Amino acid sequence: MAQLTANGADLRYSTYLGGNGGDVGLSIAVDRWGQAYVTGSTSSTDFPTVKPVQPAFGGNSEYGRGDAFIAKLTADGRALSYSTFLGVAVVVRTVPVSPWIGGGKPL
């Protein structure tokens, strides 16, 4: 993930979000405080979790069946406010994160 300044001229931060398997970010939104919300899918059994609703991977990475995930990054991109797996051993699809979270602007 990366965040640029409003005019796109400078990089605010760049970071990696993922684990030991395949990780795909499918939707991102930013609230009015600059916190990024990301949803996607993962087959990483060690995907980072913080204050998780589902702390353990529920899918089966051997058969390509992963979990959805949702994560919230702090405005400076240095830490996860929360991150959790969402799913079980089935093919999982995620829904887009609303770009209007916290009064944010659409991307």
C-alpha cells in the first residue's frame, strides 16, 4: 500500500500488508482522518491480525481457498489499528469498502 499527497507529487508512506501466502487487496477507502481501510483475500496463515474478530486463518491454502480480510491502517501508515480474517474453508469474495467511511472522500 502507498499513500501520496493530494497533488500526487510526494509519497506519504509505503508499506507491505500480507503474510506467507497470496494476498490480494480488492478495495480501499480513506476516512477524513487519513486512516486507510483495506479489504481483500488471503491464503496467508500468518496474515497480521490486530484486535481480530477471527484471529486464525479459516481457509485451506493448499486448495486455493482463502479467507477475506479487513484491515485499518493508521493515518501515517506505521501501524494497523485492527486487522482480522473473515471466512472459513470456502472460496471467499469480499465487498467494497465504502469510500464514505467517517466522512471521507471517494478515491
